[in-house]
Amino acid sequence: MRRISTKTVIQAVRDLAISANLELGKDVIHAFEEALEKEISPSGKAILAQLIDNAQIAREEKIPICQDTGLVTIFVDLGQEVSIVGGDFKAALEEGIREGYSKGFLRKSVCHPFTRKNTGDNTPLIAHIEIVPGDKLKICVVPKGGGSENMSRVFMLPPSAGWQGVKEHVVRTVNEAGPNPCPPTIVGVGIGGNFEQSAFLSKKALLRPLGSRNSNPELDQMEKELLEEINKTGIGPQGLGGRITSLGAHIIMMPCHIASLPLGINIQCHASRHMEVTL
């Protein structure tokens, strides 16, 4: 049994929380550059160029990519041969976020649902912990802003809706969102499972690098169809019109109940922030 201390977990989460808010992944930057070549709208091209500049400034000057530094979701793969020692694991994750948002001078965006009183340290976080084989601990920190999260949806479709119905609901959701999630977006789609699992899958789908192919050939073709339809909406960068409304559409699918067709749609803004480490 491999032992990992909560102190190590706190330090890792703290550093990930800061870096995720300051540095966009290379896959996102490359997607911006490709989009700039494809976009024909003058305003769209100007916006994409500004997004590239903004990401560079944030990285070089160590300032947040966006003022909305989000509510944090953490995805954890905990090896079954790992023992977390020195304290409570969930508390360690919370403390890492608390320290990261304080040390990094990141905006605290978490509040009481009704009084709107801020919790003051950007906790609590949302943690998804999965037990996996092995003796490794993988932690992925995902700060996600309110603008894009507010545009996300879950639908319980009738089985007869099929792929066509799924596609129609995704495109309609993107259309209704318009400029609100700060396009160009990334659209995560979770199909199957049940009510809450479809939403979980849709958010997890956002973690796949932009430009990568779905390992399932059927889903790969569905993603291409979906992205093409989304970009036909003409919403464009920041909603000012253009060819590039979304940079990618990623699908995760699993079996579901015979009476259901659950569909989760999680829209991510252009600042697709996530950082991970394996301990």
C-alpha cells in the first residue's frame, strides 16, 4: 500500500488552482489559432486574435485569464492501492482550494444560494472521486465560470428521440445560449446513464484535449456532425457573428434504462481551464 500525505494533496491542489486560472492549455491556444484561420467575419477574427493575446498576457504576467475564476470541480482517480494519511482527504482538497485562491489572489465566487453571502474562500468545491486500479492519485482541477455553467442543460428525452433528437436539443441549447457563455465555446455532451450521470458525463467530456479524436468511431462521427451543425448557427466569437461558434463538441455515452434517453449538455466558455497532476 502506497501512502500519500494530505499535506502533499493540499500543495498539489493549491498549485493546480493557481495555474489553471493563469494558463490555458496548448490545445486551446492551438484551437484559437486554427479558428482564426477559418473565421471569415472581421469582428470574429479580431476577437480570436484578442483571445490569443489575452492568454499570452495572463501566462506571462501571472494574472487570471478571466475575472470569473469560477466554482471549482475536482476530478480524482484514486488508486485502490493508495492510502491517504495525515487527515481527511476531502478536507485536504478543500484546503488546497482555500490556499490557492488566497495565495493566487483569485476572485472568490462561491456564496449562499439565497442570502448571496460569500463564503470568503471559494469553498466548498465539487469533488468527483473514482476508485481505480493501481497506486497512483490523479487530481484534475477545473475552475468553471457562471456564465457558461448557467447555459448548461439536462433533458430526459423519450427513447424515440434518437440521435436526431439529441442533436436538435444540443443545437437549440447553443442557439438559446447565444453570446452568454462567451463563445467560441466547447460543448460537452453526456448521453445515457440517468439524470445526474448524464450531467456528470457532459462535464467530464470537456476534459478531453481539443483537436483529439473520440476513440469510439461512432461517437467520433457524431461529434463531427454536431460541431458542423453548431457552427451553422452563425453565433460566432463573442456572439457577434461568424463561422466559429464552438471549438469542439465532445461526447461521452453509456447505456441507460429502456424507458429513458438522458442527455446532459455542458457548455464551456472559450477559457477552458483545467490542470491535472498524477502523484
